[in-house]
Amino acid sequence: MRVPLLALGIVLRASTVGAADLERGTMAEAHLDSGKCLLALNELSIGHRRHQSVRYVTEAISMRERQSSSVLIVTSGTGVTGWTCSIVESTANPLKLTPEHRAIGFFPCEPFSSVSAGTALRSGKLIDQPLRIMLQMNEGSVIFTDGIEQDFLMFNRGRQ
């Protein structure tokens, strides 16, 4: 849902004079090695724009693994109440995040195990640490934010 600019201006003015309730929250942020950035209130989705499997290398929590999955979700605590909530429930993953946590969580959705891809790194919670992803596909992969496919960064082979 889009907020009209006039309404947004009223909310911003109200918040600066203390007339609106404010909540602190952590956002997820993607930084490409090209210098481009993308912010997400709920989650970043890393995958192929035609919704086919994506291959990448994940580095997190002192682990490195080649992976293949339908999409890699990077979530803020706010995002755990939405799409990520269903992932947590379907995988019985006890990952605890709230909007106030200075942390992000990540989940490869439908990870595929093969001779060239593992599934040991199925999820994680990072506090003030980066999640590094290096794409292993030639073209067609994107990072998009909060389920809005029009708000994306191209993410092609060799990019981090």
C-alpha cells in the first residue's frame, strides 16, 4: 500500500514534535561490490527473476558453503512476522528475532544438496556481522526488497 505524500509529510511532522509513537527497528541492507545499495524493512530476496533455482556461495558465522536454492531470504526482525514467519514455522527453525534486535536472519528456501552444493548452512542469525553472498550464475539474478519485484538490483555472476 502506498502512503500519499501529504499523509507521509503529516506523519513526519508529527514525529518530529513528539506527537506520534515511534518504534525502533532494524532494516536489512544489501551492498553490492559495485557500490549499489538496497534497503528492506522486512526482507531481501536473492534469486532468479524467472523464479528458477539460484546458485551462490554463502559466507557467514565462520562458515563457507556453495549452495543452490529457490531463493535466499535475508530478514530483519520486522520481517519475521510476515513471509519469514512461514519459513520459520515450516522448517521448525527456532530462530528468534524481534524488530528491536540489531540482527538479521537468513534462510535458503528449498536448499538443494548435490555434489557441488551443500545444505549445512540452512539458517543463521547475524549480529553486527555481514552475510557475504557471491553469485555463481551468469545472468538473470536479482536482489529485491520487501516482496516488491520492481525494486531490485541486478546480481550477476561474480558479484558479491
